[in-house]
Amino acid sequence: MDSPFAFDKISAGSSILGRSGEIAAIVSAIEQNGRNLAVYGEARSGKETIVREAIEQVRSRKKNLIVCEIDLFNIRSFEGFSALWREKMKECAFEVNRGALLPFEIRISDIPDSKIFDLPGIVANEAGTQMVVYFKEFQNLARFEDDDFRLEALDRTWSRQPKVTYLLTGSFVNAMKSIFEERKCFYGMCRTLELMPLDRKEVCEYIRSTFLNSGRVIEMEEILAIWEITSGNLWYVKQLCYFCHVQPAGYINRKIVNQARDTLLSLHVPRFKQWLLDLTGNQINLLHAIVDGVQKFSSAEMMERYRLNSSAGVVRIKEALQKKEVITFDGEDNARIIDPLFAWWLRNYYFN
């Protein structure tokens, strides 16, 4: 059965919910040569949607824009990165030359490793246009154990390429923060953009109007229940609404929402249980405290209540959970569990 709540594809154009400010920031970075942007947010938070939309908006005005997309998800070494980089640069040069009146030739295979990261600037200059290098899972570069590779070297090289815009996206929030906020790599050349939760009012109106346009009615009480379960994460919202929508009922009541919730959990709880198997007892105790709204973990009362042993131990637990991308901290050192459905399940099932 077709559903208006498609969660298995990237949104585009008018189907994108919110994020107009984020899209405008990416458009601005592309249109102002040499302005680069690091975009990070939890998995399925809409990074690819907004980057692709921004690129399409710029392309509608700048037809000869070169876009090089590089996915580092399965890249585990500098050698693998270098090989992928050369291949992508070859593809970009080929695409530019295919429709060019005056083709150019760059013998990419002959360029030494020490110079290959200059290639975007070389290709853009030869083509007389601008290039966008769009990275997915950029944080993987920081995991390379290679004495010949340093992120700082990329910073120096890429900063010298005025006709190239780098969009560095990643779904490991803490790893991206470590690169750009703690180590301050790319500090001079790159601004950061963290994707925050969507506006509650906007998401609730999306749910109401989408059901209504498909001939279904849902009351605000049920809409708010969906919001509470998902915290507005649109991927989870669409899945939950999809499971409501496939029910043969014109009125979406609480029973239908609960059935859809149980279906959603049946898909994701095995993953959550696996996460918990990878945690120590003390790490789970800290998650319990976060779920209960605790932020001052090192007080004697809190350490006793949640069996956290010592202040030094709490620091180590926090660092371990951050490294595992389970929790993150905002600028005021307030903790939150990164995956909103995982947080809801812990609160309402695991710790209940």
C-alpha cells in the first residue's frame, strides 16, 4: 500500500520539512567561493537531504558547477582514502571534459601522493569553474592509524583552493565535534553546522496535514504522542506514521498509534539491546541517570543513587559513552542520549 510517509528515500524540493536556514547556510557557503562547512548530526537527521537540496538550488543558477561526492563509510586506511580520492578526481575530470569545448588533460595517475589533495583546485582552475567536494562520514579520517597522514595537512592544502567548496558531513556527532571543536582542525577554513531537532509545531502540523490530505483524521493528542516517542526525528516520525497509515481506518486513535509504536520498536529494539550488551554496568547506570534528567552526576547523592562509585569514575564513563556515540553534551555540558527512540525506550521500558 502506498503511503505519503515515505521514510526510505531522500526528500527533495517542497517535500523537505523545515531546515530552510540550514539549506540557506549551505547555499551561501557554495556561492561564496572558499567558504567551507562541516555539517553534523545523528544518523538519519537529514544531512544528505539538505546538502543535495542546496547543491540543486545552486546548480539551477550555476549550470557548470562540478560536484564530487566521496563516501568514507567503508574507508579504513589512508591508502584506501588516497585510492578513492584519485578515482573520484578522475571521474570529475572526465565529467567536465565530456561536454567541454576545450578539454584539458591532467595525468592524475602521475601525481605523487604529496600533491593529490591539490587536485580539486587544479581541476577547478583548468575547467574555469567551481567545484564542490561533498564528503559523507568525514569523521572516519580521524580514525586512520597512519604516521604519514594528518588532518592538519589537509587543512593547509584545502585552505589554498579558492575555487573549491568543501562540505564535510558526518553522523558520528562526538567524533565530528572532536575534529572541529576540540582539536580545532580546519578552524580557519571551515564553519560548523550542527543539525538540531526540528521545531515541534512544524512537525506536528506536518503529521496532521499529511494524514488529512490522505483522507485520514488524527487528533492533536495522538500527534503529541508521536512527537514524544520520536522527539521529532523525522525518520522515526515517518516510520511511526507509516505504520499508523497502513491501518484501514479513517480515524487514527490512540490504539492505532500504540500498535504502530510497538511495530516500530520491534524493528529497532534488537539494535538497542545490542548497544546495551556493549556497555558496562556503570555505563548503563549513567544512562539511567541521564534518562531521569540528572545532569550533576558527581554529587554524593547521585553517585550513591545510581551506583557510580567515584567522580573520577564518572568522568571515565562519560568519555566512554561519548566515544561509543551513545551520549553527547551541549555547550553548557548538559548530557543527552543521541538516538531519541533509544532514549524513549530506555525511559519507558528498560528502566521502567
